[in-house]
Amino acid sequence: MPRTQRPLFPQTKRRAVALGERLRLARMRRGISLSEMAARVDASRMTVWRLEKGGLTAGLALLVRILGVLGLESDIEQIARDDQLGQRLQDLRLRPPRSKRKTKPRR
């Protein structure tokens, strides 16, 4: 029995399609056929094709192997590299520095 797919947010779907298109173009620029790519990453031709069409059912391991074949394995390091939102949230939780109380001069 096939798994039910949960709907994606439209922006997520657009990003997945754009990623797939970039992977397809990178593969084609290198002159690698879909069948050859599938063989090199140990996946079915249909699985690689789905990933290139924006399907998100493929695992992260497959994406890493594809990036490796394309010579783009260092791109994986860009994922969540600059977590600006997380840094701001962390900064909000930090206590502000204690200010020294002004003491009145003794008489």
C-alpha cells in the first residue's frame, strides 16, 4: 500500500522544483545522461527523474551522492549555514548585562 503524501506549501514546492531544475541542468552541462546518473548514484532512473522534477520523496543520501557525482558536494555545507532567525531568537533569550547600581556617596 503506497504512503499518502502530505500536501506541501506552495513556496516549498516551488523551491523543490527549482532545486530539481538546477540539478538537471548541472547534470546535462556535464554530459551525464539520466541513466548514467542513476547508475552512478545507485538509484533507479525514475527516482533521479522524480528528484529533478521537484519530488521530495528521495532521501538526503541520494541528494548528497548526486552532488558528489556533479562535483558539487561542498554545496551541502550551505544548508542552514546562516541561521539568522535562530541567532536572533537566541540573543533574545540572553539576559542583558547587569548594570552597576549607582551608589549614593556616604556622608
